[in-house]
Amino acid sequence: MALERLNKILAHAGLGSRRKCDELIAQGRITVDGVVVTELGHKADPSQADVRCDGERVQAEPVAYYLLNKPRGVVCTSDPREGRPRAVDPLRGDHRRLYTIGRLDADSRGLILLTNDGELTQRLTHPRHQVSKVYRVWARGAMSPETVERVRRGVFLSEGRAALGRVRVCQRRREATELEIELRQGINRQIRRVLAKVGHPVSDLRRVAIGPISDPGLREGAWRRLRPDEVRRLQAAAQPAKARSRKE
């Protein structure tokens, strides 16, 4: 009998990240063999136990991994009550409970991952795993080298110091500057807020890579399945930084 933590069983069934599944358990919405379970560390045999959420039998779904090139105006939510176009809408034919890994705000565009793999989602979004994301950004005005260095070092936002890490100037014009920015932090709307803070608001923001995944040929609005080798590379990138350094 192979016992697994209940939140892992729920995540593999597509109910969300392990953190989200812990919330479902704490709310008393999960039963195991007819008994309500609220203990977060509870374990069960997924091949034998009758696990239910709100009375509905929980069964492991086959995992799915998609890459979408999100246009502007599309929001990263799975809430069916959302009135705007959603990132999950192009995949309506897949009836699994898909959700986005991380977010891009409605004004931004570029690559977004969609999956029902709750465990990978948690690992990719947890800050201690330091999975990088790369963006191409147009900021208004000609940014001086001193300003570029300032955003590398970081500016103070309400959450504390926010640095943009690796910043490369691709083009500098009188009216705008194109930057390539690599982020490992996860503060909400971080790039937009930092650049606005130094007087160069963003006019266009496009995510071009998530960890080892990029696809310059994927047209805006299009999606595709991830290849098995891409999934393996994502899983490797989502290991804690110390584990990766030992392998390297």
C-alpha cells in the first residue's frame, strides 16, 4: 500500500496547487472513505481510498502541459464568471481542470504555461526555486545608463526592495528604450511598477521565455502542447536552487 499526502492526491486530480488543496482540506470539503478530513498531513492510498471534494469523487487526471502566446486583453484566470477572454478559453476542447502557471496581466502579452499538474505549478511559482522569466519591454523615453543600473540594484515598492536583476538595453531611442529583463522575483506587476518609479513607464511588455521554455515561432494567440523533453526540462528547472547546483 503506497500512501501519499492528501494534498498531493488532490493536486494530481487537478484541483489546484498543493497550497490550494490544503485550503480545501482545512475548509472541511474533503472526505476520505466517507469521513471528513481536516488534518493537512493526512495520507491515503490513491489507488484504494474513496476521496471526494464536495461529494464528488476525485480521480487522477492524465497530466497536460500547454504553451500559449497570450495576446493583450486576455486574463489569466480559470473563473468561469470572468467576462473578459481567458487564457484557458482556447483550450475549451480539453475538459481537464487547466490553470495557468503564474500570471501575465491583461495589458501584457507573451508566453504562459497551462496545466493540470498542481505539483509542478507550485514548484515553478515558489520563489525559493528561482525559475527565471525573460521579458522584452519597451519603456517610454531614453533610459540613461545610470537609470538602468538603478533598476538593476532595485527600488523600493510597498512590498520592499524590488530589483529587476539582469537588464540588457536592446535599443535606445529618444522616445523609447527596448530592454530585455530577466526576473526571478514574483512581485505583482513588478516590471511596470519599477520602471514607472524611475520615470520610464512601460508601453509594451512581452514574456519571451519561462525557465528553459521559449518559442519565437509561436504566433500571438496560438498554443501548442509541450514536448516531453520540455516537460522534463521544466521539472528540472523547478527543483530548489541548492539541488540544481549539486547536479551542476
